[in-house]
Amino acid sequence: MTRWQGCRATVCLSAAGILLASLFATGCGGPKGPPGTIWVSGSVLYDGKPLPEGAVHFAPKDKSTAGSGGSSRLKGSRFGLFLKPGDYGVAVISEEGVATMDMKTGREIPAKSRIPEKYTTVTTSGLEATFDNGHRTADLSLAP
């Protein structure tokens, strides 16, 4: 390879790197989900502190958005997912450790919940969220 060919390859690789970097920087228009959905996000606090692990589940309250619910894992108390605009009931699950099996009885010993049991079902949590094109976040605060 001549000196010029090596230089030309370096310039091409540099140009390709700049092009890729600019695509990542612009985000290619942001996340795109299924048709009719919007990206929603938020956080979960328990007793005023970020809930470190768990999951958030959204169940549609309106039958016209049936089947459009969803769940998201918490990452550093934050969540994000695609949902159809509408009103949702919310449940949160956060457990320490994992469920185990009692070897003598064969029964499952559930993992210990970090939060009160009432938050683990949509019907008892009292948590709600509404999402539309102008409102795409929900910051949930759970009391002890």
C-alpha cells in the first residue's frame, strides 16, 4: 500500500466515523414504537427515596384502549415504555431477593416486598396515570 492509499483509507474511516457519530447524536428522530403509541416515562419514589429495583405495570381504564397496557422494569427508579394515549391504573412491584422453595413442604416462599402489598395490584394501589401527546410523564410517589 502506498502512502497515499493509506492516507485515503484513514480519511474514509474518519468520515465514516463522523457520519455514525452524527447519526447517534441526533438520535435518528427518537424512539419509535408501534403505531398509535407514545413513549412515556417517569420515576417511582417510596417514602421519598428512589425505588432501586422493580417493575411498573399500566392497565388501561378505558375499554377502547384494551390490550394497550404494558410493563417496564425500573432502572435506578426510572421507567419508560410505549403506550397508547389514555387513562391507566398503575401497579408497582419491588422485591428483595428471589422466591425460594421450602424443601420439606414443597411450598414456595415468596420474596420479601420492599413496598406495601396494596401497591402490587391495579385495583388496590390507588395509583393512576394519564398520557397524551402533551403529557408523557408520570412520577409516582408511594407512601409506607
